[in-house]
Amino acid sequence: MKRVSARLGLAALAVVATAAAASPSGGRLDPQFGGDGLVVQRLTKGHDLAQGLVTLPDASLIVAAESGGFLKPFLGPDALLLRLRPNGTRDRTFGRDGALRVSVGRGEDHVSGVTRLASGLLVAGGAARNLNADAYNDDGALYAFRAHASGRLDPTFGRRGVASIRIPKWSFHTALSGIAVSPDGSVVVGGTTETKRLTLARFDRRGRPDRQFGGDGVVFHRVQYPYALTRQPDGRLLVVGMTNLPRRDWFILRLRQDGTRDPTFGGGDGLVVTSFGITPDAARAVTVDSHGRILVAGTIYIADVDCRTLCVQLRLVRYLPNGRIDSTFGRAGRVEPEIGLGHDTLAVAIQRDGRILVAGSSFVSTVVNDQQLAVWRFDQKGRLDSTFGDSGVLEVNPTSRRIKLDVLTHVAVQPDGRVVATGGASKQETGFDGGIIYDVAVLRAR
């Protein structure tokens, strides 16, 4: 395990909250976790980016990550589950040396997230692309796998614990953020193809394609640039993203349990589109509160000659269960803080007391390459919560040098109220194409 010093500061991004807080975190790094509140895990020499997080009853953490790859063409990362003890050290009794690695194909296995069933079983999944790791066969697949708490695959699910549905002739661009698991153990995962076509697959509790979903377990929808997926308590699905025509605005698509559009949502076609003006807008993360209201976190892109700290800004919108904007939230349903983001990756979650967490990355200065991990907290009305961190934000630098881009992808709240978030710390090395690659980063605040 590699541990580095952390620094508090200003600004950042969005999240996921699972359990209620006994006493809400004050937004200060917890020195009982990794010695300074931050743990960085170098799992391989390649790309190790966390894409999911679940807290366990004993305060341990399960982190889902894309691990390895991107050092050679066509050889991408595998899916991986990592277990950390309450103090941040790797739990080496889990899987093999603290991790369970799953390879769906020889190409890139993109990870959507991880969750824990009431039985204690762990479920993760995502989208795999370029299964044969060559330039001529770009078939993709949607996949899910199930594992015991010990880190061993559950052989009663799919084939030796892994289920997949091949999508021929469609190359997956990436996986949607989030997976949707039902109480009966069925799971929905999604991805977007190179043509920006939304594809969702549902596996039943035994890992077989669910024929009640699209007829063969797969549904397609012609919506552009989908980014995130979640499940409502009644089983309906929400997908958010960005439209393409006539201009780029953000959208929410609601689907019934069988994968068809929900005519009771929006204008009768299951679709709600929200615009912030002539600039491109994108919905990046979605969750549902205890009243059934839908909270979406997203971005707007500002055209600015000197576009450094405010070219990508955070936005929040809350919708009523029927898709109409909730006018009691923020200003006419919208929260538009002047918060500049280092990256458009976002996650959002709601604590039991109604406060909102958002996590990702932000600028701390006018230096373009000084983009750090950050978590914000807002109150129920959409105002920054000044009792959290520094005027509503916790910011952390996982590296001792200014380097490219650090980002949080998921956040959660432990039963004792502490906030945990995970994502990636930029490596000094780059991928074969010069792109950024990461080490897994996890922070905890109390």
C-alpha cells in the first residue's frame, strides 16, 4: 500500500451515500484511516481506477475498480474487487491477497459499480469491449459477477460466478456508472456504444438473461450520451445523460421494469430534457430520495477565452416523481453554484437527514494541472453546508506534485456517519497512448 499526505482546501465533486449517519461527518480527514485519512493503492503498473464502493457492517470497504491494462494497444484492464479494513489496510483474507480479479475478455473490462445483497453476497458488473483484443473484432458484452464475502466467485451465478451477454457488431465505448440490483437478486447493467446507443441487460438471480426484459434480456434505446443508471425502489430504472440534437442538454429517461419507456414520466415518452441555455449541459449522476424525488448532478460547459477554473461548472436539479422540476429546491428547482470542476465525472447521494453529497475533482488554483479530489455537501434546500469541510467542501491532494487530474467517482456514508469516497490518483506514468492512468484512491472523513 502506498500512503501519501493529504491537503485540505477548496472545492470538488459528487457522490453516493448509502446508510444513514448517526452523526454527520464534519468533513475533516480521519487519521484513523491510513494514518492521514487517505489511502492510495497501486495494484498494477497499469490503470487502476476505482469505479464503485460499498460499505460493510463492520466498517470495512469493498472497492470496485478497473485494474491493469492500457500499457499496450488493445490490452485493457480487468474488473476487480478490493477489500479494505476499517483502518484502510488491505484485507488479505479476501480473495487473493485482498482482491478478486475477474476477466471477461482479453480487451477492456469497464466497471459500473458494486453493491451488497441482503444475503451478504457482492454483485458487480459493467461493459466489456474488444473482447478478443484485436483491431478487427470489436464485439462487446455486458456482464455481471457475484461473489461471496470471502472474495470467492459464487458458482451458482452465471458460469462459475460470471454472467455475460455478447452484443455482436456493437463496440462498447464505456459502461454506465451504477448498477441496478433488485431484492430478488436480478441485476441490470448498461453501456453506451461507439454510436452512443444505450444498451441495457438484465440477468436473473441465477445469472441467466431475463427474458421478461426486452424479450431476450437486452433492450436498446436511441438516446445520446447516456452516463449513469440507478433503480427506483419500485423497480423502475432511471438513466441520465446528454442529448445530441437539436442541442446538447441533459436528459432523464425512465423505464418500466420490462425495459420499455414509462409513459407516466415526462411528456409521455419517459423522457425529460432540461436546458441551461445555449451551452452544452450533461447529467452525470442520479439518485432518488426517501420522498421519491429525483436528484440529478451534472455539468455545464462555459465558453470562456481564459477557461481555467470555471469552464466546467457543477449543477444540481431536483425533480418530482412525475418528472417535473421541484420548485422548492434551490432557485426554481435548480442549484447553480460557481464551482469549477476539474473533470465532468460526478456522483451524487443523499444522507438520511436529507443533506446531499457530491464528489469528483476541482481546481484549487488557476494552474490547469492542479486538479484534486473533492467532496461537497449541500443542505436539503441546495445551499452549501458550511459545517462540512472548508465552507462546504473537502478537498484532498493525493499526490505531492501537480500532475494532470485526480478524480473521485463514488462516495458513501458509513453507519457511524463517516464519509468515504473513492476514485483515482494520477500516476506519473502514462498509458501507451499518452493518456492518464491511475492508482486507486480512497479517503475517509469524520
